[in-house]
Amino acid sequence: MDRDDLREILTRYKTVAVVGLSRDPSKDSYRVAEYLKRHGFHIVPINPFADEVLGEKSYKSLLDMPAEVQKTLEIVDIFRSSAEILPIVEQVIQLKKLFGVPYVVWMQLGIINDQAAETAKNAGLTVVMDKCMMQQHRRLFASN
């Protein structure tokens, strides 16, 4: 994934489901989602233990949200351990088959799962792995 590819993703797509979005402001997932929201992204929290995060309704899973919300997803940004990625990617693939979206599976910095990445790519999804959306956005758009 080169600089131009990342710039294209971060420019074109603005609706992001954040899987593993914590309610705790000290957690990376919260800080990244808060940053993205401040920079024009629509955040859809996925946290089975929260009703709301960052002022947005939270859902238990990607498949738990209403179809009208599922149809809007463009990026699924994942903050879960590498071992938990494949079932999430399988949910993303189900949504893609139903609605033609999302387009991108983004595994945050430190999250590497080659099997899940290959499965997502084979389903026609773009995969970003082991990169932070906030860091990439800052780097490419020189914003704070």
C-alpha cells in the first residue's frame, strides 16, 4: 500500500466503522476515532459493551446494525487482537456481498493477520494492515 493508495482511501471514503472502539478516552481506539471525527469522518462505533461512543450510537457487531447503517459503511477500522481479525473480516465480506460495501478493511498499527488479509483481498476488498489511520492521515494531509 503506497502513499497514493492511502491518500485515495482517506480522501474518497468518509464513513468508518471502528471495531473495538473504547469508551475510555485514554485508549488508542478512542483517540483515533475522535481525531477522525474532528477531520470530517463519520464514525460508527462497534463495541458490544457501549450504547454510545463519541456521541454516536454503538453497535454490538457489524451485523448487529440496521441495514440502512450497514449500507453506508466504506471503511472498517479494526482495533482488535490479530487473532480476532478473521471473524470480523468474514462479517465485512457478508456486508460486501449484501450491499457492495464496505470497500476497505483497515487493521490498525500492530495488527497483522495475513490469512484475514488474503481472505479480504479475495473478496474484492482493499486491505491496509499494521497502519494507524490517524498517523497516516496526519502524515498525508499535514494536519493535527
